[in-house]
Amino acid sequence: MVQVCLNGRRGGADGACVPLSPEAMARSAAEAVAAGATEVHVHPRTPCGQDSLSPRVVAATVDAIRTRVPVPVGVTTGAWAAPDPAVRLERVRGWSVLPDFASVNWHEPGAEEVAEQLIAMGIGVEAGIWSGTDGASRFAASPLGPKVLRVLAEVTDPDPDTAEASARSLLSGLGEAHGRPVLLHGEEGGAWPVLRLAGRLGLATRVGLEDTLFLPDGQRAVSNAQLVAQALRPGP
């Protein structure tokens, strides 16, 4: 399984290929799915380009993408979109158009409460476990662990020379991960080494402009679809 991560926290300064409006996200998602992506992960944005958990913004984004693709659509619940845990929880409770899944970063304050609310609403939870945080140990002790959709193992090491080792360390720290499936991915310079490792280990992975702006050969990517096509290309 290859999930496409359409935009992340990137903005206009990262290039016109980064989709920011609901229409641009829907178009980019459709192109990526045509290239082989099997799921979509997106950061809904306000008209001024800010990440948002607002029910109105989430509804507009999810509805737009669903009109173009038949695959599951997920969103972030990152604390940067609503730093106050109580506000974050209240916004999630207010969602009227429900994504198929949502990522919850387990090291963030209020993560368990947000995850519990999502599960109660019938939304799948991707438990985001970032390298370099205490997310793995918190998740290991969580009674919600067996109830999540999957573990999203996020390798934050951007160094292409060390990212694979960081990924293996993160996976080791996750242990049995409550028996849940694991999606492994990297960021920036570590994106491609970690993606290739996920392939060798038979794990789900993701790719897209959220994680990297570049192809493996260092050329600038022109679209999410191009990144997905490259990820699905057989390795050497």
C-alpha cells in the first residue's frame, strides 16, 4: 500500500505544485491515485493557507477529494493546527463530514483524548509515532493501541545516510505495536531510503510533497503523481 501525502505543512514558497485549495488538493489526489496511490492523506487549509481542524475547512477538503477519488481519505490532527488540546478535541467533535481516518501524533499533549474521540466517531486512527520522541513508549502503554487502524511510523531523520538506521531503531522501539499494521515513511533526505526499506520489509509506506520535494535523483518533483509513480517503480 502506498499512501499519498499531498501537502503537509508546506506552503506557496515550496512551489506551485503544492496543492493548497480544496480544488487543487482534489485534482492532485486524483492524479496520484491514477498513478497508483491507494490512500490519500491531506492537511486541510484555510483560504489564507493555514492548517485547520475547523469543521467547515475539513468538510470542504474531504468533500472535494471524495468527488474525485474512490480511495480512503485521511486528515491530520497535528497540534500545530490547534495547539490547545481542549480546542483540538472540540473541533474534532464538530466534524460533520468524516474522513475515513485521521493521524494522531502520540507524543503530542491530548493525543489519547483525540484518538478516543475519533474512534467513538467511527474514524480510523493512524497512531503517529515519531522517531526522536517518547511516542513509542506512550503508545506501548496505551489501552487504545489495539483499537487503532495502524501505526504511522514517522522517521524524522532527514539524513539519507542515517535515515535507514533511524527507521530500524524506531521499528525496534515499537515492538509488536499492539499487533497493528505499520506504515513506515521518512522525510526530506530520508524519504527515499526509508521508503525503499519499507518495501524490503513488506510494510505499507507513503510518499508525496509533504515528505519530499525531490525525486531520488535529486530533481525537483513536479507533482504528487510523479512521486507516487517513482515510489512504485521497481528498485534495482
